[in-house]
Amino acid sequence: MQQPRRPDPDAGRLAAVLDTVLVVLLAVSLTRYLSHHPGSPRAPWVLGLSATLALVQLVGPRIAGRTARAPLAAVTVLWVVLVLLAPSFAWCAVPLVYTALRVLPARAAIPLVAALTALVVLAQARLADDVDPGLVLLPPAVAALATAVFLYMERQTARQQALIDDLVRTRRELAATERREGMLAERGRLAMEIHDTLAQGLSSQRMLLQAADRTWETDPATARAHVRTAGAVAARNLAEARRFVHDLAPAELADGSSLDQALDALAARECAESGLAVRFHLDGAPVPLGAPVRSALLRIAQGALANVREHSGATTAALTLSFLGDQVVLDIADDGRGFPAGGPTGSETGRAAGPDIAGGSAPETGRGHGLPAMRARLRQLGGTLTIESTPGEGSVVSAAIPVEAP
């Protein structure tokens, strides 16, 4: 829907100038007529018509609207009568020409300007004692030049306005597109965060509660331990949910912990909660990392360990954080079943392509968000994901990010 355009202040100033010029020309012409024809019986008519013409010019457009044609028609008729009575008023046609060009379309304004010019030529011929070629040619030349310049400026103004309208429309469309892209990006980010935190935590709780249900009658102590562990996982998920509301940063990094400290704590917690033996190893001298890099690597580690726990059948896993000068690399290795090359979900690089797991068989139907989420995180930071696996020899998931990510 187009917005109503604001009144053009330049158009208002031009109209004021035209009104002033017409009133001045009327006053000059009236003075000249009265000085050259004192006591003329036409003087009262000329005086009355002059006053009426000035009044209609000043008040008519404000009553009928700036672009109304009725005031122009009235002013033109009054001026024609004045010129027929007193040829001295011929040059009052100059503001009338510009008013006609402003108010009327070109196909109507040009014939009217031609008629006004012809009347000016006739009036000048009546005033002159002999025929002067200059008086015959000058008014048409001035009128033609004024008309051409005015119409050219009108067309240029129309083109510029069209360009401005197109630019405004394009900017609105671009803003709408950026809003849609921002919404889609935010949805994707939320999907990755939920998959790597709440969904994985709920999966762990389900496994722990199922284990507790199986051993409730035969080994109550073990069952209660599983329930307590599930409660701890639920508490951590609650902290993550609150973190989503705050700023979506990993809870493990919220207290200022470094990435290696958070990964070490993750390995210890995984050992305690799932029974999977996970060790952490730091290789190289740590360097400061940006919050997006630390958050991405921690989420990748969480997702990869969840896949190892659920699908690989592994008994041990290792987290290795390596600082290699120009990049930081996180490796998640397991001794699970592995998978053959050419699996259903490809990796970006590596010996083998496999499903959405760090090792083991393909996940159940409807799963498979882990590896795409890892790739999306790394792609945003200029990193790469590598998966290596051989059946019976486990798997290695490797995430590499430049230290100064673009």
C-alpha cells in the first residue's frame, strides 16, 4: 500500500512566486493604462477586472485546491477580456503560461499556451505604431522555450520520483527478506541448541530410567542410583533451559570456565552418568578463544558423546583438544562398532562417510540432526568436520576451527 505523499514545499513556493508576479504585472499594467488613458470610460471596467483577476488568482486555488482547473479557467477568461479592453495587460500572460503548464496535462497545456501567445502578439501589434518583426517573433520564441524547459523538468522530476519509489520499495523488500532470513537462522540455531542439550539430556534420562526399571526388583540399590543420576541430568537440563531464556550460552561456560576445563568436566560427568569411560587430553598450549568457538566445540563434544553412548556400543571414548597454532581441533574417538564407508550421511572430509553417529550403526528412523548441526556450527566459524571410521575399529569425529575465525 502506497503511503500518501507529503505536500511539496517547492511547489508551494513556486505558486507563491507566480501569484506575486501576476499581481505585480497587473499593478504595472493598470498603472500604465490609467496614466495613458485618463478619464477613459473603460477605466472602471479595467480596474474591476484587474481586481477580480487578482482575487481569483490568490484565493481560487486555496478554495478549489491547488491543482483545480476551474480557477485557471476563470483567470484565463478574465485576462482575455482585459487584453481585449486594454492591450497593456498582455504580458500578464507570463505567469498564466506557467500556471497552465503546472495544472494541465501537456496535450491540453500546449494548445492553451499557443493561444495565449497569439493573443499577446495581437495585443502588441495593437500597441505598436508599425509592425515590428521582433514583437511578432519574440513572444512565440519565449513561450516555446519556457514550455520546453518546463516539460523537460517535469519529465525529469517524474523519472526521479519513479527511481525514489523503486528504491523505497526495494529497501522495504530487502528489509523483509533480511527479517525472514534472520528468523530462519534463529530457528536453526535454536534447533541445534535444543538438540545438543535438552534432547540429549532427555535421551540420557530415558536410558537411565529404563535401566532403573529393569533392575528395580533385582538390584534396588543400582536402580536408585540410576534414578538419582537421571535427576541430576534433569537438573542440568533445567539449567540449560534457563540459559536459553537468558542468552543461549552453554551453562558449563557461564561461570568463566575455559574450554579445556568444560571438556574435562564433561568427560567426568559422562563417566559418572552413563558408565562410559571418557578421558580428556589437552595437546598444546591453550590460546584465548572467542565465545562462539568455545560454545560450538563444547556443543559438538556433547552431541558426539551422546551419539557414542546411544549407538556405538563403545566402552571407552576420548576427547582431545589440540591447539595447532593457526587452528584448534577437537577429536572425539571411541572403540565402538564403527561403520563402513558410504553410509547414508556423508562427512565433509575423511576416510568414510557415515550416519549421524560418532560410531556404530545407523540411528533409528526420524533421528539424524547431530552431524548436520555440527557442520552448521563449524561452517559459521569457517571450520571443517572430518569423520573417520572402519567397521570393528571405532570412529573418530574431528572438528577444526581457525583460531581467528572469519
